[in-house]
Amino acid sequence: MSIFQSIILGILQGLGEFLPISSTAHLILAPWFFGWSDPGLSFDVALHVGTLIAVVLFFWRDWMIIIFNSQFSIFNKFSKINFQSSKKINYPSSTLLLLIIASIPGAIFGILFDSKAEEAFRSPLLIALTLSVVGLILYLVDKYATHRREIGKLTKVDALLIGLSQAVAIIPGVSRSGATMTTGLFLGLSREQAARFSFLLSTPIIFGAAIVKVPQLLKTGVDTPILFGILASAITGYLAIKYMLRFIQKVGYAPFLWYRLALALVIVAVYFLR
């Protein structure tokens, strides 16, 4: 793989991981469109390391607040550390528990079905279908939901539902962020809060995947293209988070429906023209 290809795939991973457009679908489609060779599992793991770096760098203060204020924390009564979140969000003591609950379905489905799903659902036409359907659902939920709740108002059942939607995202084209944002909006979260909870929830799921798969990456070795892919993924992922939170507050999620539909049409056209 060339450095140029690794950078392009890194950019697609960084954008697709946090925008509701499906990073997995884009990493499958790019080689299919351009006739590139399959970069392999090790490269996929490296790109996820890049997005993990991005989300940790952006939300590290938020995570400190969530952990130190947790109902499980031994520090919440004694610590005088005063972290400021990236947006001065007030995270209640239940936030960590909600994120743990929401992470469980994705972890279970990932362990049981991740490798099988990657092999079984790689059809471009299936990806076109999931891009269209999930994009339409996201648009409708965004348009008609109330958008009044905050993360602190979520219940354990709400967190479980968001977690189950994240588990479904093992199917390419669904989008992990798209599924969790859609469910958050359906449950009444504001646009910004739905995105924020989705981004926070991505931290443990990406970290868990990296822990499981990084040994394979180290075994095969880290070369220059992989390093460029990690860097591209980290930079674009950080920027995607930063500007996504601003963008959706002003515009909403409708542009992502039109993008997903346009991409689906391109996929179908290329598939049948070939």
C-alpha cells in the first residue's frame, strides 16, 4: 500500500468514525471503487488507533469529570481537582454507569459476530441499502423528535437501547455514530447531546477493539504507510468531532441523509455499469 492510499483511508476512517456515514462502509468501498488491494486487518486496527487518539485528546477533560464524579469513584468526596469539560457540560454521577451499560451490547456483539459480519456483509448493494435506510431514519428522527433531554436525564434502559443500536452497527453502512445518534435523538436528547454521548461511547468500544487487535498489528509490524494512516485518522477524527458538534446545532442531520443517498446511488450505478 502506498502512502497516498493510507492517507486517503485514514481520512475516511477519521471522518466516518464520528460522522454518521459509516467508516466501515467507506473503508470497504474505497478499494472497491479504485481497485486497490485489501489493506488487511492490521491496517484497519491502526486506523482505529488513530480515531482513539482523536477522541481521547478531545474528551480527556470530560472523561476526568465523568470518572472523578462517578458514584463508584473513591475520589468524588475527597478530590479537589476541578477539571473543565470541553464545553463545560455538567455530567451527573450516573454518567459513567450509563456509558458502561451502553458499551456492553456492542462489546458482546463485537466479540461474537465482528469477524463474521465483516465477511458476510461486504456486498456493495447491501451497503447502499443500509446507507439509504439508516440515513432516512436518522433524518426522520431528527426532524420529529423533541430534542429536549440532556445526558443526565437518560435512564439505564435508555443507555441499553443506545448500546443495542451500537451493536447493530457491525453491519457496514449502518454507522456506529449514526445508530447511536439516531437512538439518542429518538429518546429525546438534543442534537448536541446525542452526538456527545455517541462520541463518549465510542471511546470504550474503540479502546476495547484496539486492545484485542493491536497484538496482530505489532506482530506484522508498523511501517511508514501505517504511520501516515494513523496520523491522518487522528487529525481528521479530531476535526470531525470538533466541527460536528457545532454543525449539527446549527444545521441538523439532514445533510448526512443526502450524502448517504448520493453515495448509495453512486454504488448502485458503478455496480451495474461494471
